[in-house]
Amino acid sequence: MKRVLLTGLCALAATSTPIVFAAPGDPVDLSKRFVRYYTTYLLNADGSAVETQETAIKILKQKAVENTKQGSVTYSTSVQRAEVLEAYTLKPDGRRLDAPKSNYQMDINKGRDADAPAFSDRTTLTVIFPDVAVDDVVVFKYRLTETEPMFQGHFSDVERFSRERAYDDVKIHVEAPSSLWMQHAVTDFTETVNEARDGRKVLEWTWKNPNPVQGRRKDWSAYDPDKEPGFAISTFRNYGEIAEAYGQRARPKAVATERVRKLADEITKDAKTPKEQARALYEWVATNIDYAGNCVGTGAVVPRDQAFVLDNKMGDCKDHATLLQALLSARGIASTQALVNSGSTYQLPKVPVLSMVNHVILYVPSLDLYLDSTSATTPFGMTPMGDADKPVLLVDGYKEGVRTPPILAEANRLHARTEVTVKPDGAVAGTVNVVTAGTYAVSGRDRLRHVSEQEREKILDRLYKRNNKTGYGRIVSDDPKPLLDSFKYRVQFETEEFTQMPGPGAFTINPLFYTEGTIGMVAQQTEEESEATETACIGGALAEEYVYKLPKGMKVLAVPKGVTIKSGVATYKSSYELKGNVLTVKRELIDKTNRNVCPVAVQREFASFARKIAADLKSQIVYQ
């Protein structure tokens, strides 16, 4: 049920890592604190704005010196201009050490000569504070001026603050023309100003958190921004206006050119039905157009020309969606771009903010399919986990409350059969046959897609070395390159020191090669969420079968009893059977969860379920 159910050795880094705190409610061991945090927004009638931010951070411990000795601001050179107003170190005796210009550094993405950068115009201006030490205060103040609004007549921004950081004085100040319609919402902040001055509306909110405590959340895989301290301001009345504002600039770029029409004909020459044609076009874009550059957010919000993307074989999410939309249109298949949050936000904030929909995908109404060609590993008809079960803004045909479909449990299956011969010296040799479907197959194909034959052997070598063992093996598989939702492979291996021989001794039943999902991974999900928040979740079926051929002279004294454990929509079964010198173990976990975000009550129930599974996995085969 937890996200880890679908992660393997190589895929683990791509998942959300649970944050585990020492003890919820305990004071935080502070290494620094924000003495002040001031932000001012001066909005113009066209939606552009001037933002000024000042932070003053006091360093309390040596470990904070390294990551606090510099301040930086990142901006888009095509629509913004940045300048540092103040950057200095304030010593305890009152001395102010201003950062010299030699301490300034620019990290620039730019094109050749006077040309604009091809895929990212984001620049970072960094200042190194001089002579920073414990008890110093570093002050950084900058101004960010928009030379043109991202969308004409509109502005939106959101910022959230951690309750686990020390803030002595936070102040947010907003000024806008009275003629500019605007809405806002705050969480935990106090409104100190709300008035009209000289034809401008003025708002101000304050907050402080001088004594932070350890957070109560153990899993941040699903994030509700409205529950965190902070603010949101927007001139958009609803999310439909965001979709339309983006659509006005994106639609003209999606009209199929003659070049795109010819390309669509070539790609679909062997495809007969609209679905077959859509598949061919999707797979071509996913595997031929690299993903890079800005997406929806500060900076370029207009998709690039189709010719530019095709010439460079590269584009961001807007470019992917626009090119695919044009290719589909060339074959008479209607589609619309769709805005979604590809991160951990499964519920958009009440105040519509553009930055909360940070990714563009495509929706094909006639097939009722969402397509994300920026994922070069996802088969046609599936969505990446980051897109699934999320609020989505359809650019054409917008309807409030629409969500992308969840990844359904019945699609995700993995069966691993391990056959092992235990040798008289305690070493083992055997095979693991793995059959996968759904997300497991996507992960398995991705793991081996770009691995050479020689590198495949190193996978097992590295695995054994991590466990301080010696061994070798090889992997034989289906061709991993096609974007399919099924995958089979076979692992042959030999390794020493499996168990102590001669006995007496004992061993547990564990995978001898880590696949894209194991029951043991699920059994680790024993932590209960202590705060009433939703978490990301996903269902699937795992089956593990082990056949051990035991050596002569090994007398088995005890074999575990099988168990059946049920919890909500999940069931776990195990059996252990000894016939002669052959031990057969079967374990099966079926989780029918058909949503990708689950309430805290479900997680708590699953944590209890996982603990019972973990107890069974610790069962031992005792022998002499």
C-alpha cells in the first residue's frame, strides 16, 4: 500500500523519503534562527511586481556556518531583473562586514552571442558573506523586478514556512492598485494591515515561531499546502482562469505545421486505428525528444516552436505536450494540454496559484487517456506516479474537480520464483525467475534498459559486496527497451556463506536477488503517521515462491507455520512445506488499494498489518 511497495534497489532513490523525527513535540536542536524575514510585494496594474526580500539569520552552532555563509537569488532573465541591496556579516560587537563585489558570483544560462538561451534562462546570483562564525548574523536583502508579467494582468505567489525552524519576526507586505482584483489566504499568520492608501490596497501579515518543536509528520509524500504556516495571493479568481491564461499562449503553438504533418504520417504508417496511431506518436516523442529546461513557473510560459524542438530533439514539458498535441492533430485525434502538480501536492490550495501546477501533460478525450511524454520509461496508457490521482486543469474543457486517474492495484503484479540448491559447505547456487506487470515492469525495464551485458554481471557483484559476501551471477531478460507494461527476466547466481554448515544452525527465507518489489519492503512500513494528514499510497500484488534443495546430512528440526493476515483491502498468506530434502515456501501479498492518496487511518491500519507480516518474515528454518 505504501509507495515503497513498488520500489526496488535502483528505483528507491526516485521515491519520497519519509522524514522521521526524534520525538514529536520535543524542542528542536537549533543550529540557526531567523532573526527577521521580511518580504514586500509591490504589484503593478499589468500584473508585474517588484519583490524585495530581507533575511537575517543568526548562527548558533558551528555546523550551520558552512550552509549559511552565502545567500542567493534565482530568477528568469527573460522576464526578471535581480539586484542585491545588502549583504553583510554582523558581528556580536556590532561590527558590520559588507560583502565586497569580489564575493559576488553569477551562474548564468545563456545562449550564444545575443541569442536567448535555448532551454533555460534561469540565473543564480550568489553572495559569499565575509568572516562568518558562530554568534554572527548574516543579512541578505535583494530586489526582484519583473520586466513583464508572466500572464498579462495576473500575479500569484505562495510561500510556506516550517514549524520546525525558529523565526523571531516574519512580515509579509503587499501593495497593489485598487483596480487590480486580488484574493488571498493565510494560515497561522496574523493580519496587521488591511486598508486602502492613495488608490492602492495594502495588506500586511506577521508570524513568529521562536520556539519550534519536532514535527509530528513521519511521511511527507502527500502535502497539503493550506495546512502549513504561510500565505497565498492571486489575481486569478479560480483555476479555470489559470488554465485559460496558459491556453491562450499555448494553443497557437500546437497547430500542426506541414513538417509535423509529414512526420505524423511517417510515424503512423503501420498504425491503423486511432489508438494505435496515438501510441506510435506518444512513443516517438517520449523516446526521441529529450526532456530538459524550464517548465511552467517563473520564466518562459510559452511553448517553443515545433521546428525548434524537432531540430534540437529536446524540450520541456510544455514543448513535449505541444508537439505531441500537434502530431495527434495531424492524424485527426483531438487532445488538450493539462496542468498538474507533479510533486507531492494531491490537493491544490484554495487560492489559485500558478506555481502549484508545475507540469504540463496531455489528455486525449476520445481515448480517455492522459499522456506524459516527458517520462521516457512510461508505457502508453499509464501515467507516472507523480502525475497519478492529482487535480488536473484541462486547458480546453476545464471542469472543476477533475483528477487524473489513480494507478490501479490490479495492474501491478510481481511473481518471483527462487530455486536454490544448498551445498554441503553452506554455499548456494540457484535461479530467480521474475514475471512483472504494471509499475513493477516499468521499474524493471528502466533498471536494465541501458545496462550492457558486462554491466549486468556487475549488478550482482556489487550486490554481494554490499552484503560482505562473494558470489557471481548473470541476468537474462526480455528486451528492456520497448515501452511495455510487462517484463520477464531470469537471474542465475552462486554465493558463499549462505548458512553455517555443518550445523546446528538456522536461516530465514529472504530474497537472494532484490527485485522491483519485495514483501520485505512492505513489512518495513510499520511507522504510523502521528498527524492527521494523507499519504501517497499504491496497491499491487507480490508473490514470492522459494524452493530449497537441502543437502544430505542437514536435518530440519523446525519449519514455521503458515499464516493468513487480513487488513482492510490487503491480505497476506504464507505456507512452509518440507518433503524429503525439499523445502517449499510460498508468500503472497495482495493489496487492492485503488487510489494513490490515503487518509491517515488507512496508514495506521496498514502499519499494524505490516508489523504482523514482519514477524512472519523473521521465522527461521532450524536444522542440525
